[in-house]
Amino acid sequence: MFAPIALLILAMISIQTGASFAKNLFPLAGAAGATTLRLVFASAILLMIWRPWKATFTKPQMKHLFVYGASLGLMNLSFYFALERIPLGLAVTLEFVGPLSLAILSSRQKIDFFWAFLAGLGIYMVMPQTDPAHATDALGMIYALIAGLFWAFYIHFGQKAGKDLHGGLAATVGMCFAALVVLPFSLVIDGPKLLNPSILPMGLFVGVLSSAIPYSLEMYSLKKMPTKTFGILMSLEPAVASLVGLIFLGELLTLTQWFAIGCVVIASLGTAYERAK
């Protein structure tokens, strides 16, 4: 059991490290451009691995795959817009509210009222403050919450898309749709920046760290451990993101912000535990 847990933690570190490198890419490629580079390179890697052109897809499957991919693309785009304005740890914490809300609404146990309250308290604690030295960018928070909404859509439609398909095939086609959906935004917002060939190596690096490596590690870990353990460990992602942001980006958080992150992590842990009973 130790190896799958270690690999899952490594996957979380990889995806958040990729996000930190993406943030350093923003001045060169822009947030929308960085999103497109990540998705295009991730799509290329997955295409080489899974080769979906050898499979046959029905029209309903393609419809679900498109909605799944569009949710994935818009989730990444909104998250990178948030990352432009707020620290990595806070962006992931607020984004986490999407799947957490989906889990709470689909369960409806009495204890879920407490988890919802705890998550709400966490969001309240990072609301924009009057003190400029500790203010949280309001638009950045909105983008992160929008990313969370698309994350919930991504989970819901991902389950439908992968119902009758191999997970690797569904992820590959969904990633390709994600890249196509985001491409027009990047062309309009950051079009000229994408013509700079110097951004391609870092874009590839971000795609590998943020998608190829963590996807592979998560797939392996999910097969080797109970769903309950997987869900509980994934709940630690906001804390992992905060530590990665501190180490690679030098993003210092206040005690209030750490407390808010802790509230969301505990709410997610509690929800994952209750759903796995």
C-alpha cells in the first residue's frame, strides 16, 4: 500500500509544480496561451500513448466526450486566469469547492451540513479584505470558483464519458477537445505571444508535469488502493499546492489564509470519508 500512496502524493506534487512553472510562463505566453500549450502538448503525449484513431466511437459517446473535454479546457483556462492574480494555494483551495460541493449535494447526509459550513467558512476567511497588505484579488477568487464549477462538470461528464470507454481513450479524446475549445481564447487574448518559439520547451515541460505524469500515476494508484483512501489523499491537494507555491514561487500566505485552506481540506477529508463508508 505504501507505493501507491507515495505515487499519488508524487502525482499531486507534479501537477502543482507544473502549475508553478505555468505561472512563470505567463509573462511570455499569457494565461490563455499557457493553457493552450499545456493542453496541446498533453494531447500530443496522450495521442502517442493511446492512439484513439484505432477505436470506434458512437455519436452519444462523442457528445459526452466533447462536453467532458470542454469542461476540462474551461476549467484549466479559468484556473490559470485565477493563478495570474492569487497564490497557487488559494487558487487550488477555491477551485476545490467545486467537486466538494458536488460531493456534498450528491450525498445529503446530515453531517454534510457541517462540511458545507466548514468549506463556506474557509471561503469567507479568504474574501477580499480592507487591508491592502493582505487583500485577496476579488477577480482572481471569482476565476478560481468558476474553475471549481467547471471541475464539477468535468467530474460529472467524465463519469458519463468513461462509462463505456477505456479511461485512457476517454482522457485522450477529452484532452483534444479541451485544447480545441481553449484555442480560440488564446488566439484572441495571447495570439502574438504564441508565435514566440522560445516558449515551446517550457510549454512542453508544463504539459508533462501537469498532465502526462500525474495522470499516469493517479491511474496506477487508483487501481492499487481503495477508493476511500484515494479520495482522502486527494483532499490534501490544496495543502500540497500551498507548499509548492511557497517553495517554487515564494508565495507567503497569512495565518488566516492557512486557516481557510485547512477548513476546506478538513471538509473535503470528511466528505471523502463519509462517501466511502
